[in-house]
Amino acid sequence: MPITDTGPAIRVRNLTKSYGDVRVLDGLDLDVERGTIVALLGSNGAGKTTAVRILSTLLRADGGTAVVDGADVATQAARVRASISLTGQFAAVDEVLTGRENLTLVGRLRHLPDPARVADALLERFSLTDAARRAASTYSGGMRRRLDIAMSLVGEPAVVFLDEPTTGLDPQARLEVWDAVRSLAASGTTVLLTTQYLDEAEHLADRIAILHAGRIIAEGTLAELRALFPPTTVEYVEKQPTLEEIFLAIVGSAGPLAEEES
Ligand SMILES: Nc1ncnc2c1ncn2[C@@H]1O[C@H](COP(=O)(O)OP(=O)(O)O)[C@@H](O)[C@H]1O
Ligand SMILES: [Mg+2]
């Protein structure tokens, strides 16, 4: 992508989406700057996947606008698709194929001139070279998810969507995937990841957007979110609120039935 592109990688304004009577997105606003990792943090059922599916052109919004890498998801879907990749909650890896075959297959589908070279570079980058010629069915959960992320990078998309990249992984595999995600942003790729894990948002994201009741109810760096809440004094030590405390405080006070805090 040309670096002369200006404006954020993702700009969402007043996005709405209902399933029947259920309003899942109710005026979603979000900006993601280029080359940053933003975590869309929300509980199960908050609408994270719905938002990502709209941004990746798989689903049409009822209202509002979303621009990804300079193209409108509703009217310029093909342009959006050319500059993004989506890694879903359930790995797209073909278990029968080897890691290398999975990667070269994607490269061929994307009409790259040299899929094998691209595959080998990605295998190296995600520490999968030793396992490259084994069937993906023999991979651990972490290896499989790393392969999945590697597959999403074939063709060098400007914007990568990761929908709950570590859900269902054991702690060691989660750390491996976190390293893989960090290496994405280090190479200039913009990453929008969804997560229901506070520690994941805390450790990976440059900025955190909390999705609740269909809209972003708080957004900022961890430090900015912390500044919304005064430190508590515990046994003479000033204790910074954790993201969990911030999340519960915000979400707990966002409902229509919530009482004013004094
Ligand atoms: N195709 C669908 N039809 C009806 N309801 C749906 C559909 N997809 C999602 N939902 C509902 O929309 C809400 C948000 O779902 P989703 O975006 O998957 O949330 P999340 O990814 O944050 O867990 C949930 O209540 C879910 O049951
Ligand atoms: Mg989801």
C-alpha cells in the first residue's frame, strides 16, 4: 500500500445492524490509525464478530458508514477485499495439507508470482519451518493459529482482522500467538483484533475500544482508560486500576438501569 495514503486505516461512523428485533450494533464509531493494533473488547455476544464481518464486507450494515484503507465497505467492497484479510475464530487451515501447502495454496489463489517463496518466508517468520512439511493435523493449537495468521498475510494486506485469535488456546499457545500479532504491527500492518480477554487487550493493543450495548462506550490507551478512574489506595500503596476494574466499572455503569455514581 502506498504510504502516501492519508487518514486512518479504518473509520467507522454510526454503524447499525439488527437481527430481527435485536439491535446488535447501535451507532458504532471507531477509528484505527495505520500501523497500530486496536482491540475491540467485549463480552460474548457484544457484536464483535458482527462488526468485523461488516468491515470485511461479508455482511451488510443497516446504516452508517465504514471506510477501510480508503474504500467504503458498502460501495467499494472489491477494493476493501483487496487490502484486507480476515482470520476467524475457527481456523481456516486445511488439516490434510502441510503448513507449506496451506500457504502456497493461498498464494496461488491470490495469483502471486512465486507462492513457494512467500510460503517459506512466512513459515520462517512464524517459526514453523521445522513443521513446514507435516500435515497441519499434527500441529498444536498454537502452531495452527500461527499458520492461520501466516495465511492471512499472504499478499501483504494493509489491514488484518483477527476475530478472537486466542480463544480456546492454552496459555503457552496464547503467548506464541501474541508474539505473532506483535510482529504484524511491527512490520507496519494495521491490526483490528477482537477479544473477550482483558489481559489480551492490555498486553497487545495500542488502543482499546470497549464494545457494549452496540456501541463503543470507552476508547483509548490503557493509560487513558486508567485516567478515567482514580487509583485506589490499598494499604498505603497507590494501586492503579486494572483493565478488569475499568471494564467492570464502565460496563456496569453503562446500562439503562445503572444508578449515578456519586
Ligand atoms: N446470523 C444471526 N442471526 C441472528 N442473530 C445473530 C446472528 N449472528 C449473531 N447474532 C446475534 O447477535 C449478537 C452479537 O453476536 P456476535 O457479533 O457474534 O457477538 P460476539 O462476536 O461479540 O460474541 C448475539 O446476540 C448473537 O446471538
Ligand atoms: Mg465473535
